[in-house]
Amino acid sequence: MTHFCEQYDVRCVAERQIFREKLGEVLSEKMLYIVEAMSQHEYVPKIPNQTELDLVFDISLPDVQPYLFKVSC
């Protein structure tokens, strides 16, 4: 997803505040879109059986078990 921004010359503090609010709204919409997309079930793997742990997690590290694969959209 690509979003283009335009540059504006602001004449006063009130105008700057208006642009800040608009930018905040646009960015929060984009963030919500990303969060909703990542929260869908196809992006969340099932917890594997004990015998399959080494296929999904890096079990060579004692305290943490990061995924062996990268989740991408």
C-alpha cells in the first residue's frame, strides 16, 4: 500500500492545526487497515503439536521461540 503526501505552505497556527488533524485521521485509518488485515485468521498460525514444535519455532533458544518463517502480506 502506497500513500502519497502533498506539501503545503501553512500561513498560521490554526491552519497548521487543521492539517495536523487531517494527517492524523488519514494515518489512523491506514493503521487500522493494517491491524485488521493482520488480525485475520489466515495470518495467525495454529499452535503446533509437541512433535511439530521444531517445524514452526526455533527451539535452539531456551527462553524465546521465534517463528522460523516471516509473515508477510
